[in-house]
Amino acid sequence: MFCHLRPMRRLCLEKIFPHWFPYSRALSGAEAVNALRPFYFAVHPDFFGQHPVEREINENSLKRLSVYLENLQKPGFKSLKPTQLTFYVRETDQSSSDGQEPFSTSGFRAVKFTLHTRDLLSTVLYILNSCSLSIEHIQSLNTNVHTQPLKEAKRMPDRPIKWDKSYYSFTGFKDPDEDLEQVSRMETTLTWQRSWGVAHRCSQLHSLSRLAQQNLETLKKAKGCTIIFTDRSGMSAVGHVMLGTMDVHHHWTKLFERLPSYFDLQRRLMILEDQISYLLGGIQVVYIEELQPVLTLEEYYSLLDVFYNRLLKSRIPFHPRSLRGLQMILNSDRYAPSLHELGHFNIPTLCDPANLQWFILTKAQQARENMKRKEELKVIENELIQASTKKFSLEKLYKEPSISSTQMVDCCKRLLEQSLPYLHGMHLCISHFYSVMQDGDLCIPWNWKNGEAIK
């Protein structure tokens, strides 16, 4: 009697979900936030300031959606009640009115849908499809993210040295290969902010491994995140989970328990970046770790919020999307805007709006040329690194984050003019000074003088 229902249901699902959906993995909370970014940008209440009714509806619906997403991430949940939501969706580049109400003269349309999904991935896909937003970025997220962290984890430590087992017995440290194998099952990326020696890294991995043994459910909240061992605990401006190496397990546990609230702040931060971009003609707000102070997520959000409120008060007239393709970073320690040689703008948080408008408009073309040169320079840099690695039979050639592409190119060109047979099989780091790391990596300054490199 009801046999016709099954093929009909399958047809509907095939319309909504792409062909790769049955083979996909689960999304983490952080990945869901990133995947829904186009949706948040299209419905955020701050863009409906002149439409109080629509603004209130979107605010209420976002709150209900947030609760729904949080419940999906709770361990042991069985099922959720269907949740009906209504959103007013702004016209964006990705929006299409196919199968939806047409856009009003105000540039938005109403979309209604009912959530009855059981996991984050299907929920994200359903929301984006309901609002006629692209899901192409979900496919790349699904196929790439889960393979890279494991690959990176297995590559640490990357020295071809195998310590005798007696070393770990004597020091009390665990074999890093054993610790990495256990921690990597969480599908996270592990990294370090500084070049600690192998003893420090073993100790930190051992601590994380013990925490995983004691409280694995708490650590599962970090699935899909990048965990970085650093000097303080929290979440970084780019969304990395920071584990302070001087903190005890109690602090780490509290941090992992607070991750859902950090994900919510991360979502609001990305919306804030999009709002600033919208007011500045489409210029992209970026955070470049190598060129900016190390900030926590809270500190960076506060910086963006101050700048955004100043822009709102001034209402600088920029033509919509006229600055797309350009980038800017915010600085709290500058008083005048500047253009970096890499092509991005350095904008002070308290910059005078009138001066900001004049500076960006007059330097926009130069910024595009600088960005083009940066891409060309990056290609040359990679080619020189490969050539140097091959000529000197290096195991690894890399640079510190503070070394620019221009400096690296100059260094490699001069290195290739030398004959350095004793570098065979070594790890060479381009830095600002001469040193030998605890792991055996050799550091030389990028601007070494002829003769110094062979001392």
C-alpha cells in the first residue's frame, strides 16, 4: 500500500544532498561554523537595521537554530523534535531565487524550513539548500579535512632519528610515536608555536595522552580543530585550540569543556568580519599570524568590534564590491594606515574614517599589483627551495615564520652559488641568527655573509 513512498523519499533526498553524501564523515562544531558562514552572512540581523520586523524574526530563528546545533553535538542524544524556522535572506552573490519566493524591493526574501536532521553535516546541507546557497565548499571540506590532520600527526616528529627505548625509560617520557598514534585518532592537527626540542614535545604529547585516557569524552569536543602547544591556554584569533604548556590538566579540561562557547564566538567573529567587509566595498579582513601580535579569540573580537562600530557611525561611502580581492589586517598599535609590500592594508583600529577612505581608494591599484608580485615571488621561492634542497641533498629546508619571501629568495640564491657538501642529510632552517637546535636542525641567518656559513 505504501510502497510508493520509499522511491519518492529517495528522490527528494537526492535533490537535497549531493552524490558524495552517503560516504561522508561527521562534521565537527568548528567545521559546521565555517560551512554555515554564507548562511550567517545572508541572514544576520545586523543587516536588517531598517527592517525591525524581519530583524526580530531572524534573531529569534538564529537563537533556536543555535540551540538545535548545540543539542546535535551533545553526546548520547537520540532524537530532536522537528524545528520550524523562518529566515529573511539577503540577496548575496550565492543567492538564487530558484524555487523560492522572489526578492522584495528591499533585497531579501522569506525562507521557511523544518529541521528534522540527526547530524551536523546533513543539517548544514539542508540549511544551505533551503536558502539556495552553494554547498560546493562542503564537499572540499568533507574530503580534505579528515585526511590532512592524520597525515600531519604521523609526520611529527619529522627527524629521521629513532631514539633507543632506554631513553624513554630513563627520562620518563613516552615514545612520541605511541602518543601520536593515540592522539591522532581524534582527527585533530597537532602543532607547536615555538621550536621546542624533542624532550619538550614528548612531555607535552604525554600530557595530552594522559588527559585522553582520563577524559576522552571532553577531548572529543576538539574533533576537527587544530591543537597548538603554546604559552597560554585558550582559543587563538584564527580558531586554534591553544594548550598552555605550563598549565595543569585541570586548565586543559576546562578549556575543552568551553569549546562550544568558543565556536559560537568564532561564528560571531566571522559575521563581524563580513560586516566590515560589506561596509568597505568587499575588502577582506584577514588575520596573518606571522605579521600580527598573537591574540586570543576574545581579544581579536574586541578589536574588530571597536573598528566596526566606528565604521557604522561614519558610514564611509564605498561602492559595493569595488574592493573585492583586496585584503586588510587590523592593528591596535598604529595611528596611520599603510600598504604592506605583500599587498594587504595595515589599518589602525582607531584610524580616522575620512583618511581611511582616501588612503584605500588611492592605494587600491598598487595593492593589487603588490598582491600579484607576492604570488609570483612565492612561486620563485618554492622553486629555489626545491633547487637548494636537491643541490645540497638536504633532508629539509625551511624558514622561520618571520622570514619574508623576499629574504628567503635572496638567501637561497646566494646559497646556490656555494659548495656545501657537509649539509648532506641535514635540516636547514633560515632564521635571523646562527644556532643549532636541540633536535639537530642547523639555523643560519637569511642575510649571512660570505664565509660565515662555512664556519
